Amino acid sequence: MRRPRSRVVIPSLLFALLAVALVVFAGCTEAEPGTTSTTAGGTETTAPGTETTATTAGGEESVQPVSESFKICTDCHSDFNQFLATSTVLTPNFGHALHLNKGYRCEDCHAIPTHQPDTIVKPKMQACFVCHTQEANAVAPGACSACHPADFALVPANHTAAGWLPAANPGLVKTVEAKHSALAVEDRSYCDMCHAASFCDSCHKTPMPHASDWQAAHPQTVASVGKTACATCHPAEYLCNDCHHTGYKPGDTPWRLQHPPIVKGSGAEGCFGCHNPLTCAHCHITGELDMNLGSAN
């Protein structure tokens, strides 16, 4: 007598259903937490723990572990590059994977904590220029087009404001007023974002701001670049006269016409600190001023 087929089929069906359920359950459950995001350059996957892999045009790349302080960012931010879709400041050339793949850490650009009670602390442009600079040996390119779109306003508003550069006719002053100088002294990195050191030197003819020993060292600089370089910031040689020529009275009368009674009263010894006696003799005998006759030193 044959056994009923239902007794054989039922256990087989139960086993098959159990196997299917295990496959479906395994496909819907991650063994460990992870996040995948789609970006302009491909996909970025935050693997379990703190490591990130990025798929870019060049293929899949592994990056250094993300810092502990930023592990929870992916709880809310599934796509770190989402802001690029509407950004008017940065182009799609920028990407977190590009930087992470080179071994940079989140805190190299971002503040800790980024989210504060009353604000979100976004990276300042100065942070970019730790690597992106205008110098020839820069770690990363400093060209504006490397990160900014073509229609981005490259010139800051303060650069076109009145007084940013010295006035054409500053008048009788020891030092001209220029708003850029105060900012350059306060935070030179602000200038270095867009300008190489040679840009400042092309106008000032000497590294700015002046070195701490400038008062003692400036005669050599003046001798090498000429006094006209000083006139960019110190017009009409007012500052020179006020320091070097005791008794000088600012105005339309040059020192050459002011000095005879002063020298007659106090002597010429002070003149020879900068001038060769031949300079005085040549002028007094011929009536021609020749400052190229050498110096006292």
C-alpha cells in the first residue's frame, strides 16, 4: 500500500518556504550599519564603522577612516555633496570623496562641533588655502576656476569700496590711509587666498608688513629699490624728512631749502650719518644736487 503523497510534499514545501524567507530576510537586513549616497561624481559609501569608499570616474577608491567626532553625521546626511546641486559658490569639481581619498580628515576643514546651538559653523575659505595657494609649490591648485563657477563674483565687495587703495592725492600725510593695509596686518591669510606674495611686492617693492627690525634695516632696502618705492605709502617724503631731518616743517618748501639755517645752527655732523661729505660739497660748489656720490658708510 502506497503512502499518501501529501505527507512527503508538505515537509518539502515548508523547507522551501523557510529557505526563501531566510534569503529575503538576509537581503533586507544589514549586518552592520552603513550609508550609500549618490553624488555628481558617482557614489560614496560609508562602510561599517568609520571607513569610507568612493566610486568616482576613476574607479572605486578607499579613503582613510573618518574621525570619531563626525561618525554620527551620516545619521542625517546621507549625501555629503547634495548642496552642490544648488550651490552658486562651488562647482561639481568639489567633492568630499576627492579630499577624503587623499587622507584628509573631516576636522581639517570642519569645526568641532559643526552644529552649535544658534548656528552652523561652515568652513571659511581660509581653511581651503592651507593647501590651495597661489604659490608655485602649492599642495593643491589655487586657481579660482578649480572650485568656483565662471559667473562667481571673484572680487570681494570690500575691494571696490572707497578707501580700499590709497587715494590718488592723499595730501600732506606721513602714511596714506588704505583699508586693505589694516586687514593685511590683522590677517595676512585673507590676502594670500587670492594673491601670491609677489603681488604685494610688485607695488610695495618690499615684503609687507615691515619686519620688526625695519627701522634699522630700511636704509639698505631704500638704497637697493630707491626712495620712489616708499612714496607709494609715504608721499612727499614727509616721513623721511620728519625722522631724518630734525627741524623739518611740512609744507611746500622742500628740505633742500629749509636745511641751511638748521645745519648752520646745529652743525652738519648729523648729515653725515646718511650722506657722504662729497654730496654736500658738490651741491654747495656747483649748485647741483647729486645723491649718487656715495654714502657715509
